[in-house]
Amino acid sequence: MNWNTLHDMKLKDARVLTRVDLNVPTKNGVVSDSTRIERIKPTIKYILKKGGTPVLIAHYGRPAGKEIPEMSLRFLVPKLEEVLGSSVTFTTLNNADKTIKLNWKKVILIENIRFEPGEQINDLGLAQRIADLGDLYCNDAFSAAHRAHASTVGVACLLPSCAGLLMSSELDALEAALGDPERPLVAVVGGAKVSTKINLLENLIKKVDHLVIGGAMANTFIGALGHNVGKSLYEISMTATAKRILSNAKKSGCEIILPSDVIAAKHFEKNSKNISVNSNSCPPDHMILDTGSKTVARISECLSKAKTVVWNGPLGAFEIKPFDRATNLTMQTVAELTSLGKITSVAGGGDTVAALKQAGVTGGFTYVSTAGGAFLEWMEGKELPGIAVLKRSQI
């Protein structure tokens, strides 16, 4: 650990500028999933317990420097108060200094930081305005750590800074998964397109022992091997890339597991009539929508020998039954092995989190990241600006 954590900081009587992720799902203007709020609770309660004033900085949506009423954070106050069990005072950035003085050692929530034109360009002037409100800076929003914004990088350059409790646990989990993992290390990567995960795949084949590729992106690899994939989603422009990844994986000693059998149907519809065929035998008028049972058994065998598993993306069109079977069964296998203490499992990404919920195993993995882009970039081996600045800030 080469950055400060919240435990390293003197919080008593300190104004702690705390970057959090409150970009929560909503329905009809009401929070529909409070997971992200619940996850920042330990950090906020710890600051209060130690005698500090947590000043929350967050964004919601993409207002791009404009004040858009429906993207105001004010609507989050009731849910924050419910989860935290304490009062929350809402304020604008312009009035924050006065509000903090009047609400010492209480929770303060500043208006959507992306209403500020300088946020996303990491404007020094904005960073200084924010920094003037606090004594310390705490980043508890790993999900925003891949953005070099004023509230993730600029402020951290101006104040003693640290990682919050959630951020620390996330970084510990990712370090255990890809930094210095117990082996064998298995990565499961799915999703629609190879083009969106080239960097991820190329990084993983240098680090993992086994790489499972599923979802529609597997079709591109199957096609690259010279097989017909019918009407399946298939990136023909990525054929050379897929071949290169397969070749480089062999050179680095990484076994790539592609579907040997698949579930195909003529129509992408719920409970559509489907067939199970070898991956090299998809009928011209069918599309591949899930990984087959033989491949699921092969993946399960591989997982049974693993010590660490990293997961990003579904193995099939999990949104529609029965094409969620491979994803559900394999996730349940990982959860079972995790519960038995046989593996450390880390998962992340929007579709992955949704698939975990559908499979009923959200709490079954060692760690589930709610960070989308940041989780993906970390897996790609990139240095995240919001983390790099914490390393430089170590005191």
C-alpha cells in the first residue's frame, strides 16, 4: 500500500473533503438502488466518530458544466439521512464555506460538482475553490478515479490526501486479484464487442493462467478460427486482432477457453426456440446467444483448480431467458467456491453487477466493484489519475 488511508490522517476538528460516488440508479426521481450510498457509509461514520466534518463532493449524470435542475443532488438527502442515520445538510459550492461553519461535525453535501464548468477539465481555479473548504482530502470514489477532474486530481494536489475506507478495500481486492494473486489465476471476460476490450484482453493474457472468453465477443474469435457464426453478432474487422490475441496468449503461456459448444436461435426473443450445437456448426439462419453446457462444464473444471478469479462481462445474452444459463451457472460455481474458501473472487462492470444480481450471488463473491470504467481500466493495466495522485500525496 503506497498511499495514505483514512486511518493515517488526523481527523479531529478537520474539514474532510470526501469525494464519493452518488451516481445512483433512480426511478421516477427516487433512488431505486442505494448500494453506492450504503458503501460510503463506513467512511462517513468513521470521520464523524473521529471528530471530523465530512464534506461530500459528488456528481450525478453528465450536466457538462451546466446547472440542470433534474440533476441536482438535493433529491439524495432523504436517502442519505436514512442510510447514515444522521442529518445531512445540502449546499451549493458558493455557500459551502458558510454552511460548513454552521454545521460543524455534521454531514454536508455539496451540489453536483459537474455543474461547475471547470470540473471535467481539472481547472486549477476550481480545484483551489474546493480545497479552500477543507483541511484534508479523502477520495472514496474509485469509480471516478480514472477521471483527471478537479474533484479527483486537482484538489488532491492541494491538500493532504488519502483513500477512504471503500476505496482502500477496493484497491486491496484488485491488488489481490491482479497485483500479486494466488495462482492459478482465471479471468472470465464477456460482453458484446472485442473492440471495446482489446486493451483488457491483451493485458490479461500476460497476467493470467486461464482466460475464459464468452458473450458475443467470443463469436469474433470463433469466426477468426474460420468457423461460420451464422447471423451472430460478429466483428469481422477484429479478425486480425483476435488472431493476434490467440497467438500472443500461446506465447505467454495463457490458456484461452472459447466456447466449444453454443446455444443458438433464429430469433433474439425470450424463450425463443433454440438448439445446442458445436461452435463450428452454427446454422446460417441462427445466431449464437449463449455458451453451451459442455463449455460450462469445462469452465467449472478450470475454476475448481483456481485460487483467484477475476470476472468482467456475461457469458451470453443473460438479459433474456434461457440465454442466461451459462452466466448464472458459472457465477454460482464461483460463489460456491468462494464460500468454501477455495478461491478469491473479484467482479466488476455494469453488466457484470446486473448479472450477479440476476444469478442471486451478489454477496457470493469476495469483492464486487460497482465501478464501471475505472474497474475496466484497472484491469487493462492503466494507471488511474485519481490513484496516482494519492501516491504522490503520501506524507
